[in-house]
Amino acid sequence: MKKWLFLVSTLFLLASCGNEQSITTLVDPVPNQVIPSESEGISLKLLQHEFAEPPTHIETKVINANADAFEIGPFYHIEVLKDDLWYILTYSDAVFLRDPQFRDGGMVLEGHQEIQQTFSVEKLGISLPVGTYRLVKTVLQHDPYHEVTVAVPFTVQ
């Protein structure tokens, strides 16, 4: 019995020492491994690229250098770099139930306009452990309809 108790307590101690946070991702890497920070006149900039602690919010600036307007919303997604490949982080779909406005569209980003947005990692119900990530943003154009996707990497140290 003492050996069993010792073994269980040792395993518990070893498990609790692994203080590393874990995040879940989709099984397969994203098909588009290269996403620029500027595409078709749309640019994404982060106000901070390195975080000493897991960020709860990420401040961004989206710039439309085109004459035409695009549709923009508060939705972003995060990808993590694992084994030199980007993977999408997963989180609960309840995020969309709690905030029905959390989508790609909803506001107009006029031509030659920039908009600042605050993306809340905290609202996703996740915490980002040490690693390299990229924040991915999609804006929509209606005539002709197409999507423009841009991304910027950042690190949590």
C-alpha cells in the first residue's frame, strides 16, 4: 500500500510540475502557410509584436489604401507556429453565441481609411503560452465579391 501511495503521489507531483499551458489546434496545418501583412491594398499592423505575458487583448490597425470600401468586423483568428507550420487555435463555439457580432463583416472600412481595433484573446476563453503566433484578419469586398486576408506574427515570451 505504501508503494502504491508513493507511486501515485510521485505521479501527481510530476504532473503538477509541468506548469506549461496547453492550447488546442486543428489537427492539420492551415493550407495557406504564407499570409502577408499587406494584400490588395489592405494592411494589418499590430501595435505590439512581443508580449512578456500572455496578452488578454491585442491592439491592431487595419489600413485600406484602396479607393473602394471594404466590410470589416471584429473577428480575427489566431494561428500558432508548431514544427515550422501554422495551425489554427480552437476555442468554444459559445464565443459566437455570447457575441453574435463577432464576425468578418458589419462595419464599413472606407477607401483610404484606417481603423483601430482591439482583439480580445480573453473573450475566446484561451490563454496563449510561450510561443510564436500570428493574428489573421479577413475583410470583405462586395463588388465583385471577394475576401482579402492578411496576417501579422507576434510572440509570447
